[in-house]
Amino acid sequence: MTMTSFAVETRGLTHCYGSSRALDDLSLQIPTEGIHAIVGANGAGKSTLFRILLGFQTADVGEAWLLGVPSMALSPPDRGRIGYVNDAHSLPDWMRLDAILAMQPRLYPGWNVELLDQVLGYFAVSRAARVRELSRGERAGLNLAIALARKPELLILDEPTLGLDVVAKRAFMEALIHASYSGDATILYCSHQMEEIERLADTLVILDRGRLANASPPEEFTRRVTHWIADMPFKGPDPARVPGLLQMRRHDGLFHYMVVDQGEDFADWLRSEGALSLSCKPANLDQAVSAFLSAGHATPSAESRI
């Protein structure tokens, strides 16, 4: 059975390492086109998900498809439609860039020289250089340029800016934004860098302990999390009783509550608990995601389709 409506789809995906469950009944649908970011704490199941999607690992239970093809049945032509860049940015150290690039058109009939030149332009890479002479940022740029110039229908990026300096990260993001506007590839992007996700992503997918915890535009998710500051008597209410609590701390005599899915009713609740004064301010994406995951409060949204 083929799934053609989505670039990526999983149904009931479950995988365990001994008694540890890396993926737990994960059902996810990524539509074609756009940039879709996946985030989660260490151990959330991101790496396992990518290995299963690419057919490098078999799930214990469930199914996965890329571009309508079962992950475990991807043929060489199918894989030619998929690009993959990880944080290793590994290429043969001894090869010159011009030799590597000269090979590509013979392997990929849709090779786009113009796009290659545009992406490499963000990194000022010398084509006469050998791979071992490149900085980590230049290697990242080269790998991204090659992956995009192959004109994949789906591009999977696994922590591609990990270990890059600020300048290289900025160049990588600019190149990716340019590519997203000049092509029609679906981009699945895994990162811990919230500033990148806030700028790049059309959709924010959050994995929590192997489960789907959120699938929505980043700004929509951020609106769900609010930061309340209250002057409470004594120790304040028992944290177990605070509705939607993600994080709580006390600073300069004031209680700070990060809560999810709470409106003005939360202000009424705080007042009923004795709040003498209170204020509310929005959380940014980094604060919202960090609080959401650290609380262990993440629960699957009612609508799992992106």
C-alpha cells in the first residue's frame, strides 16, 4: 500500500532497546513541501525515528513510509529521491572538491548546477581545496549544496549545524532558506537550536519519550505556553495542584509559573489561592519547548496530523 499524500508517514511505530522504549506508538504525517522541524530531549526517539525512516533499522511494531514507499522497501531509485545530511559531514578527506562535484551529474540526472553554485556561494568554498582542508562549517555547506543540487523530493537534516560557529550557522540557515524558496523539496529538520527553528520551520514536531507531543506551527505552539508571575503568601499552592504546570520557581520573593493551555481562568485560580498581585507575559519558543519537555507534561495533541 502506498501513501502519496505525505512525504513522511508513520503508523503505530514502536521500538524498544531492552526495557527502554525509544518510540511508543508514534503516528506522524508530514505533508509534501515546507520545512518541518523535529525536536525532543535526548532519548526522545529522534535518532531511532530517522534510522527507521531511512530503512537502516526495523521497528518492533508499526509501519513507516517515505514518499509513499515503505521504508524497508526503498530501492536505489527511491533513495535517489531522498537527500540526507547529518552532523558528521563526512566526505573522502583526500578528494578535491572539484573532483567530487564532477562525479555528481553522472550519478544524479537532475543535478542542478545553478543551485549548487548559489548554495556554495554562502560559504565561499574553494573548489580547488581538498576536503581535509575545509573547516567544519565549510564541510557542512558543501554537504548541503550537494544534497540540494541533487534535487531530492525529500531532504532529511539530522543536527546539521551541530558544532558550527555562529557565522557558519548563519550561512547554513541563509542557504537553506534560499533553497526552500527556489525548490519544491520537503525538508525534515532535526535540531536543538530554537532560533533556527523559529526562523525556518513551517511546522514544529515535538517528540517526548517516543510519543508525538505536538505538531503545529511554532508560533501556535508558543502561544500555548505562558509565564505568570505572582506574589503569593507563604509557600504558595502545592505544585501538584497548579493547572497545566510546566515549571515553577521562586525569585526575589515572587513565584514564576510556566503553564500550558491556560487562559484568564488561570489568573482567577491564582487569585483564589491568595495571589496579592500577578502579571503574565508570553514565552519565547526556546522557553516554551524547554519547559514543555522538562516537565514531562507533554501529551499527544488531539490532532496528530500536521
